[in-house]
Amino acid sequence: MTSADEHHTIAPRRVSFDWSHTPLHWIPDEPTATHVLNVLHLLLPAGERWFVKVLKEGLPLVKDPQLRADVKGFMGQEATHSVQHTQVLGQLTAQRFDTGDFTRHVDFLFERLLGERPPFGAPVPEREWLRFRLAVVAAIEQFTAVLGDWILTAEGLDRAGADAIMLDLLRWHGAEEVEHRAVAFDMFQHCGGHGLPRYARRLTGMAVTAPVMLSLWAWGTAYLIRRDPQLAGRVRYSLTEHNRAVRKGLLPTWRSLGAAVPRYLRRSYHPSREGSLSRAVEYLRRSPAARAGAA
């Protein structure tokens, strides 16, 4: 459900990408910007598999037929995203880039710490644990919608000569994030209880998600730059270089990311107000990969 008076059908698309000619630094001469965005490939395969597991676990609780259809479409899109970003990891491996030490920690986070049962035998009721994980999914989707809308308008990447295949992957993915931006939130609202307890769970989900995502992104960027075979340890992650890339339009601004949190915490907030659905749908109509898949 995108809003009370508008509905947009959520459905997965068949896509594929040819990575054989994509360079390691797919934004030319911009290793920092390249690797800040490459962190997506480290986080999303496991993260989006986890999204699907959590929503599948909660699906029997969804009584609204339209929301149930949206959740199934969301799950199909997220499963496809996971597969495509996993293939990018394979391309990095082919370019002598070992990401296994980092992705093992990401797998542990999603599979063990946020798995089907609370970690370390914590005495959390089954329904409450599910509600917490749905709140985390909804909070993460707030950031993916912001990033998705940004990548669709990031003309700095075009000016910098970024690889066309990688741009299409990120923009196809970003457009689908905007397209389904409200589904996880609506499912949490549907399954998360009523009144103040539900709002408190929403706050808790964001309170956990925002710092963990920031730390993972910083750690992942430093990890990639340090192990980049073309840099051979000569370069380290630098906030100065990061901010220079922001000014060039190669990365989203800190303000745009930070402002996503207080918006989300408003009692009246709904993600259907996030980003531009029409812009996302327009890109999906002309995405080379999406058009090839539809044909």
C-alpha cells in the first residue's frame, strides 16, 4: 500500500547484467566514492535474504489481501536484488578482491544476531521478536528509499563517466526501493501492535538501525579501500575525500541521510511521502536491464 488513496502494484522484474567490462574503479579516478557505494554489494546479499525471511515469517499474520499481495511483491523484488548484488561480489572476486572477511560478519549479524530466534537464549516472546525485526526492516527501508531516490538524480555520476552497467544496476535497484518504499512499514504497522507500544517499537527499530548502518558503512568502506588490489595499501579511507566526493555529486549529502531519521520518527509519518514514485517508475521503463528482461 503506497497511501490511503493510491496504489501501485509491486512485482519483481527479470534482469541481468554483464560485468565483463566493468572496471574495479567504476567511477574513474574516484576510489573513495566507488568503494563507499560498493559497500552496498557487501551488505545487501545477506541483508535482503534476511528481509525475505522475516517478512515470510510474518506473512501469516497479514489479513489485508492488498497488503499481502504487496508483501509478496516486495519479497520477490528483494530476492532479485540479493542475487544481482551477489553476482557483483563474484566480479570483485574475479578482480582479485577478497571480501569474505567482511561478509562473514554481515552473515553473522543477519543469520545469528537477527535470526529466527533471539540470540544467546534471550527470553523474548516469539511475537515480540518478530515485531522487533519487522521494525528493523522498516527502518532500513527508510534509508534505502532515500538512497534510491538520490541515485536516480545523481547526475554527478554521469558527469564523472561512471560505468553504465553499474549505474543501471544501482538505479534499477534504487527505483524499486522507491517503488516499494512503504511495504515494510505497512507490514510493521499491521503486525506491530497498537497505540504507544507500536510507536515505541518503531523508535526502537530506528534507534538500533541508524548507528549500526553508519558503523557498517564506515567499516565496509575502510575495508574495501585497504584491500583494493589496485591501491596496494597506499590509500586509506579519508573523510576529506568522502566530503570532496559529496561536493562533486558522487555521494549523497550527510544532511539528506541524517534528515531521514527525524522524518521517520514523526508519529504521523508514512513512507509514501519519501522520494518520487513517478521518477522511479519512469526509470524502470527505460532501464536497459529491466527493458531487456521484459522483452
